[in-house]
Amino acid sequence: MPRPRAVAAVLLAALLCAFSTACGGAPAGPDTSGGRLAVTVAGSDHLGGAPVHIAEERSLWAAEGVDATVTTLPTGRDALNAVLGGQAQLGIVGDLPAVTAALSGRDVRVVADLSRFSDWRLLTATDRGITGFASLRGRKVGVPRGTNVEYALSRMLASAQLTAADVTVVNLTPNQVAAALARGDVDAGVTFPSFYDAARTALGDRYAELPFTGYTARTLLVAGPSASDEAVTAVLRTVLRAQRASAEDPAAARAAVVAQSKGALQAGYVDAFQPRYAYGASLSPELLTQLTDEAAWAKATQSLPGDADRASLLKRLRPGPLKAADPSAVTVG
């Protein structure tokens, strides 16, 4: 059963406090006492941000002079809030939370596109009679709002010439979607891939899904104003080191992600889904195009005040650290 909201709020606050002593904010510069750069990272998606979790499991930070504190939060939206609130200098977030922060005028910059993923599923039950995305008209759909999963739903709807106005969107946490489907509270749901198996278990023989590849979710590394170029560059060099280690030994990399998930992910899921992610830290024209498209959608659906044009979104990129770590990885300008 889902935890009561009050308990969940206390747990989230405790996680955020873990970034700094007495919740006083993230350190703003080098830790001269230890001779290494002290960096706080708010993690989220274990598979999308796998290089960061691999670096943590295999203790790769020290090789680049980094003393990293990585804490994993339930969603990219939570990780972004940790950065915006000053509890972390860097965050692993989905593309949509980064876009909405930019449109809201928040001081956060995208420093790298860490991974891409396109294997989405609309989850439902056989007795709901949903045989295609057009069948969603007039139905209740559960989704964690404010995350890139919500944008995935919008693309599913658009593929059938529908919009969010044609359905009732029910805001659920990622781990509530399966239970809501089983109880019949919603007719369909979209959640993170790590919860697909939970829905299959909860629904049993009633489980049904509609595959969707019309949206490529990007896991981004974003930086708040307290993160120096020196620290961000060192983190990116560590990420690139972890990516090379992953390519050399994929099985060991998957095992590292399972270990870092602390029981949140099962080995079978990681073995099946991690190969479906395309990794490689980059800042590309394709990323900028996608952020611009998402900004236009977010501005129209959420009435956000910022500019959604390409030039405005380009200013939200911070290419200097990635250029320093790997000049060939930055192709946008």
C-alpha cells in the first residue's frame, strides 16, 4: 500500500537534508581540507543516470579529484527541486522538468544529455477495453505529473489526435500507478519502466499494455548556480570514465546499478532494460530541438511565462564544462 502523504513528505525532507549538514545548502566550492572538489548530486532514474550510479558503486570519483555525495530521490522532479532549493549542486533529471524550470525563470542549466530512452508502454487492464490510444478518450489516466512521463502521455494522445482535455489526468506517484490500475481507480496509466513489472504482478491475467516509441526521453545532468565550472567538468570526466567502464563490461555495469539501487531495482529488470538506453554525454542540436518542442507544449498546457523559442532554450545550456571534458561531445551552438 502507498505510504500516507504525510509520511512520504517526511521521508523526502529527510532525503533532502542528507545533502548537507542541518539542511544548510550545498557547498559552493572546493573542499580544500581534503584537497578534492566536494560535489553534491541529486540522483533519480537509476538507468537513465546509470553512469553516475556506476561511478558511485565503483568509486571512480577520486580519480578525477571529486568527493561526491550522491543521494537518489524518487523522481527527476524531486532531484530538480533539490538543485533549485540549494540542497544539491547537480541533479539527474528528465527533459520535461528541466524545461518547466527554464520557463519558470529558475536558475538552472543543462550541462549534458546523459542518455536516451524510447521504449514506453501505456499500462491498462484487459477489462478496460483500451485497444488503441484513441480508446483513451473520456478515460481516467494515471501519471506522475511534472515528469517526462507526463510528456510521454501527451505524445501518446497526440498520436491519436487527442489532447489532455480529452481525458481525465490523475496525478499519481510512479509507484501508485500499478495499484490504481488494479483497484480500477484509473483506466490506464503511464509510469517509469521500473514499475512495469509491478503493474504486471498487480494485474495478473488482466495486465495489458500498448507499446509506444514516439517519444525519446532524455536524462539530463543539470547544474545550479553554486556548481563551479571546475566541479562540473570533474563530474563529467567521471561520468565519461563510467561510460567507458560500462562499455567494456556491460554485465558488471548492470550489477553496479542494481547494487546502487538499494533494492529498488531487480536484476532481471536491469538486464532487460539497460541495453535499451543509449548512453553518451552530449549537447546536440537534436537535444535543443526536443527541448524547444517540449517548451512549446509546456507553455501551452501549463501557462508558464518564459520564452519557448530556440534561442531562449539555447541560453539554458551550459556547454563549457562538457567542452572541457570532451570537446567533441558539444555539437550545438
